[in-house]
Amino acid sequence: MNKATQFDSSLEKLENRLTFIKSCILQVEKLNDQLDRPKEEMEKLVRILKDGEKLIRKCSTVSCCNNLMKKWRYASKIDALDDSLLKLFQVDLLSQMEILAIFKSDRFSLISNRGVSHKYENLGSCEASDPPALLVGLDVPLIELKRRLLKDDHHESRIVVSAPGGCGKTTLAKRFCQDKQVKVKKLQYGGRILLVLDDVWCGAESVLVKFMFQIQGYKVLVTSRNEFRGFGSTYNLKLLNEEDARNLFCHSAIPDEIMKDIILKECFMDLGSFPEDKKIPVTALIDIWADLHKLDESISNLHKLRSRNLLNLVLTRNGANENDGWNNDAFVTQHDLLRDLAIYQSNQEPIHKRKRLILDLTGKRLPHWWSNEKQLQLSARLVSISTDEMFSSSWPNMQIPEAKVLILNFNHTQNKYELPEFMKRMYKLKVLIVTNYGFCISELTNFSLLGSLCNLKRMRLEKVSIPTLCNTITELKNLEKLSLVMCHKIGQAFASSTTQIPEMLPNLREINIDYCNDLVELPDGFCDLVQLDKLSITNCHKLSALPEEIGKLLINLEVLRIHACTRVSKLPDSIGSLQKLSVLDITGCLRIRNMPKRIGELQSLREFQMRKCRGLRELSSSVTDLVELERVICDEETAQLWDCFMHLLPNLTLSVPEEVINLNWL
């Protein structure tokens, strides 16, 4: 009957959301009219909006009666509609508003949209970044592009620059956007718009169609390895001649200082362990480097590699930075050729002497040395195996007793993925990373062999189901960090165990749970992990509450993040007992209305992140006792709640980051 008792508050929240979304839809419709856009794109949103208004009218009559069963039934409908609205608003409506706002602006724009696909992946910043300092072999192509795009010719308003990877398509596009003649043309003829779509993938014709507008002065420049003849004319960028290629190589090859810096070189080569064209979570790299190279959790080496154009560092949360001590919002991307270079460097030694074993397996094809009856004993310390949807899932034996890191990447259409038997003999393994890059969740099988990995310290599982976890990890006495990303059946995995969680994981210090959509409550026993100092639960939209005893039992907790858990409506009052807590993050918890009365007892709290807490109405007066609090990160509305306490907290700084729509998380 809990839903029935919360019926009125759920109805009020739905009404507020519908009002806000309706205003956004009106803005989009206005922009569509101004830009002569088809109205069909908004039909789905408008239809759901009308369904919502109809449901509210029905619920208004129910609200006045005492029929709990009817309230429970309608409360379920409200929750279902609210989830649909939230998803559509965060993805469909916000992305349309962002795109249309770009076209309505009166400035040149470069949508740095690398990897455009049918999923709109990586739609991010709309500013043209600077090209590399050294440009070779692009003078003639630049002149030709300016000649064709800057002339007032409606027949050539869209050009596709096509060439193989690594030929300089992106660099040419950046150089074009920053060219003085292009900017002068803009000043002479105000109202012109330049849109650049970088690295558009094969099969993205349906996406490109959405950018075909009949607007005066509107030009589109596309870079791709493919030609899209139905979209615009093609400019085939030629390969560099021998002299230009030599000059570029001498300037851009791995600098001597990197080759001399052994650790930095090793970090660069580790990047080849992840699949081509995939984002690499910074947290995964931190896990690898912590045990493989004895590095701390700083990402200074990533900054060094980025400064030499050997990778790109992408932050998916506005205002996120290394000072937050939270790298869940950071990813690394790398050009295909740089990945090939990293793998090439790793493969210079004979197979049995390599430090890294990186295998990309297709179908049933295996390397000849692996399929031989006489097995080599390999000395690799890092092992990465990537398999495609055609892989037979039959693992031959392999001897890699020195391996400390195992990375398994798979892209399967099957609903099960079997862990390889040879893992049993990886007695020195300290880091295990299993990532499913397919569309569907896969169940991990053969999970019991993890019981042999007595030295395992860090485990990261992504997009997998683990229904028998607790019955198979009884020997993981040394596991310190567990990360579960987009995993299913977490609650079931732990609940089905006959062994207590603290007995299974006595030394666990950090838990990260992200985008686990079926997590309704924390499994029983999580609060008994007394060694835990970091607990991060993010984007788990069905999590409704934290255990009341969390403050009484997790006495060593230093970092608590309940980020974007939209159904959490309050923090337990026992949170005041967390005397070591220094960082508290409730960003995106829309339903929290009040702070616990004991919040002021957090004597070690230094940072409080509370952006997008739109339901928050008041702070507890006990916040004046937070004498160690140095930084509150919030939005303007929440900042107003702090104003009356600022004179009592002289060390406190309010930080209000600018709100920026960022879809890099897709």
C-alpha cells in the first residue's frame, strides 16, 4: 500500500513535470516553424503529453476519495508514465532543443560529433576546437573547400570530405572553421550558419537527412570514410605525398621523452587493450594501472598523453574535474591508428615474451600458436581478449601464470557468455574487467572459477547478469573494489546466497553501482561491510531508499554518492553517525525534499554535491554545525537555500556550474 499512500505526491510531481515539458515542447515547435522543420518528429512527445494530461484528469477525481486500491492502481500508471516522460525528455527532447538552438544561433558552429550513428553517439560541444600546430599537405584542399563552400551557390551547400582513416579529414575541418577568410565571410554576411559533422559512420544516412534545412546561408561540411551521394557532393581528400608524410611523422610520432618515460610508454600501450572506436572508462584504466604499474588514482599520465595528442579525454558531466576525486564521468577515446601503433609496440617481442597479449578474435579463427596441441607458457602480465558475435565460445587451454590483469571484451548476440577455464590457473590475477559491448544483457556462466583467484583485488563487470554471484565468490578474501555497470539481477545475486556478504568480501573497500536499472534496494548485508570507505550508486532509477542502518554500521565510510537516483526521496537520519564522511553527493535526486535533522553531525564533511535536486525545499538548521564544510556544488535555486547560513560558515564556498546539455554519456 506504499504506492497508495504516496499517490498525492506522485500526482503532484507528474503535474509539475508535464508543465515543464509542455513549455519545452512549445519552444521546439516554435523553432521548428522558424526553421521549416517537419512536425512529425514531435508527434510522439505530444501524444504522450496528452496521455499524461488525460491521466491527471482521471487521478484528480481519485485523489478526493479514500479508495486505496484505486489509488494504488493509478499510482502504478503514474510511475510508468513518469518513467517514459523522463526518458523521452532526457534524450529525445533535449537533443532536439540543442540541435535546433544551434541552427537558430547567428554564429558559425562546429558540432564536434565524432562517430555519428543511428544512436546519435557523442553529440557534445558545439565549438570548433583548434587544429594541430603543424599542418602539412592541407593547403590545396583548404583552398578548394573554401572555393566550393563560400560561394553563393545553393547547388553545393553540402560537401562530404571522404578519405581513409588518418588522412587528416578532422584536421582539415578544424582548419576550415578557424580560417580567417571564412570568419570574414561570416562578418560580411551575417546570419550564415556552418555545420560540421565529423567522422560520420557508414549507414548514417537517416541521421544526415535530419540536418537538411532550407535556410539562406546554411552550409554543411561532413567528414567520413564513406561517400553519401544522396546528401551532398563529395570531395576526395588525397593521401599525403612522401615528403609531407615524412615531415608529419617526424613531428607527431611518439616523442623521445615518452619513449624514455617507461611508465608513460607502458600506459600508452595499455590503451590498445580495448576495442576500436569504443570509449575507455577512466576508472578501468585506474584499476589497471594501480596494480600493473603501482600508480595512484591520479590521471596525470592521461593528461600527459593528451597533451601530446595521443588520446582524447572526455568528461560527460558538466563541472566534473579531477579535483572531485571521482572519475566515473571521464572516458578516453583514441584514433584507430594510434591504437594500432600501441598494439604494434606491444607486439615487437616473440609471443611467449610479450608483456601484453592482445587478441582480437573473429568467429572460430584462433592464432596458430594457440590452436597447437603443445601449449606455450606465456609471460604476459596483461591479457586482453576481444571476441565478436561469431565467436564459438569454445576456449582452448592457455598458460599465462604471470598475468595480473585480464580484460575480456565481447559483442555477442547470445544471452550467455562463458568465462574461460584457463582463468583457474591465473593465480597472480589482481584485476578482472569483463565488458559486454553488445545490445543485450548476457549472463556470465562458469562464474564459480573465480573462487580460484585468491589474489583478485579489483573487478569490473559491465552489461552482464550475475544471478549466482554470492554462491561462487566465497574465496575472494582480497577483493577491495567491485564495480557493476549496467548489470542485472544484483539483488537476486546476493539474496540467493547462503553465505553472509561480510564473510565473502571481508576486505571490500569500494563499491560502484552504475545504471543498474533493476536495483530497487541495496542487498541485505551491504551495510555490514565495515571496511567500506567508498559507496557510489549512480543512475539507478528504481532505487527508492537507502537502508536506515547505513549510518550506524558503515562507520568507515568516507565517500557516499547517490547520484541521479531519481526515486530516492530522503536520506536516512542515521547518516549523521558517519563521522569519517568527507564527500556526500546527492546530485540528480529529484524527490529529496528535506535534509535529515542530523546532517550537521557530519563533522568531517568537506564537499557536498547537490545539483539538480529540484524537489529540495529546505535545509536543516543543523547545517550550521558543518564546520569543516568547504565546498557546496549546487544550482541557483539550491544556492538560495544556503544564503542565510553563509555568514555562519566562513570556510564555505558555493559553486554553481553553468548548466550545459551534455550527451557525451551516450
